[in-house]
Amino acid sequence: MTRFRFRLDTLLKLRQSERNALRERLADALVARRVLDGRRQQWNDELDAMREQARRSGQPGTINVDTLLASHRYHLMLEAQGRILDQQEVQVEAEIDRRRAALAEGDKQVRVLEKLRERKHTAHQQGVLRAEQKLLDEVAQRGGIRKEQWQ
């Protein structure tokens, strides 16, 4: 009996390796998004603290102009950082989408080869069973011929 050997096994292993690399790249992009989420949270916290500081310094009484100017500059800097974060988030989301699409394509290629391998394996098993049945039929037929000769 012949042992089953899938001729495209090397290609299947290569596709699986590529798919695993694509998974790692997607995981890296998701980590980048988590890092950006952390930065966004820090930015929000700083913006809230700056607003609270501005609210406190705007209460009636003496106003320190230098503090107001520094607060305004800090607010402008935070707004610029917020725009940069917005751009980075858009870029990271686009990259995540690209990597997800690449991973989906990689998964599809692996599944196609796995299905082909399964069909070939099933066909091989059926061929082996047919060969065994043919052999058993021949043995049974020979036994029947011998029985007739003895009678």
C-alpha cells in the first residue's frame, strides 16, 4: 500500500508560514493602535488638566498675564498634538485594514490548499480501498476456481 504524499505540501507549508507572518504584522499594528490609544488618553488627561487650570485662573481677582499666555500656548500645543494624533490614528487604522485584508487573503490561500490536500487524501484512500477490494476479489475468485477443480 502506498503512503499518501501531497505534492504541494511544500507550498502549503510556505503559505502557512506567510499567513503566520501576516498574523504577526497585524498583531504589531494592533499594538501600535493600543499605544496610540494610550497617548490619546494622556492627551485627554492633559487637556482636561489645562482646562481646569484655565478655569481656576479665570476666577475673579488678580489675573496673572504670564500664566494666561503660558496656558494659551500650552493649549495651542495640545491642539497641535491632537491633530497629529488624529492623523496617526487614521494611518494606523488604514494599515490595520490593509493587514487584515492581507491576512484574509493568506487564510484563503491556505484553506484552498488544505481543501485540495483533503480531496487528494480522500481520493488516495478510495484508490487504496479499491485496490484492496480488487485483490480480495481475485483471492476469492481463485479460491472458488480451486474448489471447483477439487470437486
